[in-house]
Amino acid sequence: MTERIIRGSVLAPLEDRHAFELLPDALISIDADGKITDVSTDPDKTSAHEVTRPGVVWMPGFVDTHIHFPQTMILGSASGPLLPWLQKSVFPEESKFVDGSYAQEIAKIFCQKMLSQGTTCASIFSSSHPGATDILFETMHDIGMRGDVGLTLMNRGAPEAILLDTEEAIAACEELVERWHGADRDRLRFRVTPRFALSCTPDLLEAAGALAARHDLPIQTHISENPDEITATAEAFPDAVDYLGVYEDAGLLRKESLFAHGVWLKDREWDAIAAIDAAISHCPDSNFFLASGPMPLKEVKSRDIRMGMGSDIGAGRTFSLRKCCSRGFDASRLTDSETDAAELLWYATRGGAVALGRGEQIGLVEPGYDADLVAIRPPRWTADVSEMCDFLVYLEDHDGLEETCVRGKTLYRAD
């Protein structure tokens, strides 16, 4: 039974190409479960309904493949590069999340900021505090957001207040998996989340790999973001062939693995990621802010590696994946990597869904897919798909987001 009908222009990603098509006048039918049942451009059908929001374009919601919940309040903390920034800005803030009331307050702000920028799904590094992670899951559940959330695993290299030993951490993960993984028809998932190699002892990394294998869970972590981090990782894991080898040795390199940054990966590492069909999260804004360097997009494209865009809040300075796409274009110019606004926008929508293993749920405006949609008013109208994508990505002073929906339900409205 049809629950909602949306009539308007649709910017629809193509499934097998990094591009879009523009449907000037389409009718999207959504059932009571929030699934799209029909997308029609038949004038006889469309003309029977009022245009839902004249002048806007509807498109899939944005998928943020790398973001940190407990860094919401430290945006703009310019204490980088990476390792000093963690000590000066990140760890003191993350220590506050032992307080459940503080975690609850920030969880609401965090979700609202994502929705206000059109993000309908995210892969989230939560706190290292199990209670705060449970609070984030509960907040997302109640609001109606979609996402993968992981307890951030770390047992060294940080203040005692945010460390968990291996046994305690894995026990907490088991409880979170039991309560939340696959909740509400798979709207929420638990993702195994070692912070990065330097924050984990070998036994914690191995236990995380075993946890993922035991429950067939997705994985997320950081890799090769900063030269000093890479040097320190080589010293801490002298038997590993390279940075990726640390994760390989622990059983953390799987098809379900998502690696953020990858700025300084070597050919062997790129090849290994491609061979197992793991995914990359491209975080150009934070890479610029922390002076980590531009990730070479050409390495991803030449190997057809699954990839999405990440805001990387709080080293990232914006919750807007459209602005991150603009930064991604700048980064491509510095690495001799050919791309354009349409391709980057595709990575921020359809590409992100595929990178998170949710390609059969979201990221397309087609029957059978969940109606995770956003309505954006472009700065001026054009029937040219390329120009429309240029407007949405490069004109950073223009917001224009009017509505954000998950499963057809409005979770954010600008007016």
C-alpha cells in the first residue's frame, strides 16, 4: 500500500557508472515500510499529483563513510598534525564521554547536524566507553537514522580514562552486537572498530579480528594517514610487512573492511585491498586540515576499489559531504587524479552505500530500495546533469537542503 508520493525532479545515480541521470518530472511511490515501489516519468501519472516541493531536486541521501561521534564539539581545533592533535584535542574531549548525560546531549546534536546536511547513513567511530556507544545507538534508533556504529577499541597510547583492556572491550562489543546489530530491519549495524594500529596491542587487534569473523561483522579503522603515524606503526609492529600487513596479520583485512584515509599506501597495499574487495573512505577535508596529504584517487579508480566519502568529523571541518566532495576535487588536482563533480557526488551517495555493504538497500532511486532521500534547491535550475552536479558540489556558499528522509519519513525539514 502506498504511504507517500513524491513528485518532482530526481537526480538519480546510475548503478554501474559513476554518473547520474536527471528525471525532470518523476513520481516516487513509497510504501508503509519506507521502500520505493515505483518511479514513473509517465505524464499521465505525474500530472495527477501536485509537485511536492517546486524547484527542488530529489536524490539519494548522503552516506558518510567515516565520522567520529565524540569529536562533535572539537571542530576547528587546529592543533595538528595527526599525532599531536590526538593528544591535545581529541583524547581530552573523548574522556568526557564516560558521563552518560554528556554523551546523550552530544548524540542528539551529532545526529541533527548530520541530518541537516543531508546525511542519512553513516559509519561512525563511537566513544571507547560502552555506555556512550549504547546511547548513540539508542539515539539513532529513536530518531530513525541509518548507520554502522563501533565501540572504538584502544588499549594503549592514550589517557587511562579512554582505554579498555582486551577482555573488557570484547565483552562490551558482544553485548552491543547482541542488542543492536541488525536492529530495525538492518537499519543499524555494529562495526568492529580498532581505532588504528598504534592504539591497539597485537592481542587486541587479533581479538577484534576474531570477533568480526565469529559474527560476520563489518570492520572499520584508519590506515596510512600521516607519515609520522606510519613510521611509528612500523616501529610498533616490526614483523608486519607494511601498515596494511598489521591488519592482515590480525585477521582484519576482509571484504567487509573499510579503511579511512589511505593517503600514503604503497602499491602492495592498494593491490591487497583490491584483491579482497575491501573499501576505502576518502576524507579530503581532514587530510587538508591536518596536513596529512591528498589521497591519490587514481589508485582507487585504476583498481576499481569500492569507495565512499567521509567527513571525518572532527578533523574534518564540516558535516556537509557536498563540501567534502569539493575538497576531493581539489585533492585530485594535486595527485594527477582525473574526476569531476558528478563522480564525487556519486561516491558520496551510491558509492558510500556500496562501500558500507548496503548497496542492496540504499543509494539508488529505484523500486525495491529504501526511500532515503534528500531534497535540495539548486542555486539555479539547469537540465544539464553535469551542470547540476557542479552547482551542488562546487558552490559552497549555497546550502539549499530542504528535507532529509529515511525510509520515506522526514527526519529534517529546513522550513
